[in-house]
Amino acid sequence: MEEQHSVQGLQYLDCVQPRPSAMTATRSSPEPQLLSRIIVTWIELTIVGLTGGILGTAVGGPLSLIAYLVTTLVSVGVLFYNVNELIERHVIYK
């Protein structure tokens, strides 16, 4: 469906088409891969934990508490992201 618009004497066509989204995927979408998502999550959490631990140890004092809190926040974000990916793939696949 095309609509014609005019802006200050210039004319252009606006193609109004629905944008593809994750929720409109077909049955050919990849099946949820639970084991691979668990492994990816474990690796991400290990990297975040080690980085936060090294940073917290290196700075010491009150800054180590901030490093600990940021590490915890990033770890929760990693978990939420990966659970969200699993749920999205499960919904798409069904």
C-alpha cells in the first residue's frame, strides 16, 4: 500500500508495510537450543564474575564494593537476557 505525501513542494512515496518482527516468524525458525543457551550463559557469567573479581581486588577499598554491585547487576542482566532469548525462541517455534 503506497501513500503519496508532499513536504514543502517535494513529493515522495511512503510504502506502508508491516515490519517483520520476531513474533511473525514462520515454523522454519530455529528450534530453541536449551543446552547451547545454558553453555553461553555459563561462559558469560564466568567472564563477568572473573572480571568483576579482578577489578574489585585491584581497586580495593570502597570502590571494590561498587565493582561488586556492578558485577551483580551485570550478572542479573546476563541471566535475564538469556532467559528472554529462550522464551522468544520457544514462542516463535510454537
